[in-house]
Amino acid sequence: MKALFAKEKFDKVVNLAAQAGVRSSSVELMDYIQAIEKALGMVAKKNFMPMQAGDVVATYADVQDLMKDVGFKPSTTVEDGIKYFVDWYRMYYQL
């Protein structure tokens, strides 16, 4: 990754998002929750509520600066990323 080994200072914040492309695919909240459930091997207790102040209907991360400035193009799916994180967390905390 260019930023890690660059001689010049890199002081820009960039989005890290799942999926490949300039604009990541939007992931439905229930799909995200199901990926967590699958990785944990358990079903979450869900309490469905109406939209709350500050909730957004949809959001996307623009990773164009990440690809241009750092030379990294995300390719990990949300499901795989969650599984990798859960596996790492369990190993690190010996759970």
C-alpha cells in the first residue's frame, strides 16, 4: 500500500468500504445482521422500531480516493469481512 511506504506524509482520511468499485454497494441492515448471525452461529434478538432521529434510509461509501491515493481497491464482501473479524476476535480474546 503506497501510503504505508511513502516517504511523504499522508494525512488524508479515506473511506474503507466493502465491495469493489468506486462506490460500494449498499448493504441492507437485515443482510448485515444476518451475516453477523451466521458468523456467530446464533440468532439475534431483534426489536424492530420505527426510524429514529438521525437514521438514514441509505448510505454509500465513495472509495475513489482510497483507490487513487493509497492504491487499494476493496474486494472483500461484507459477509466475508464480518466472518474474518469474528474469527479474529474469537482467536485474539481466546473465546
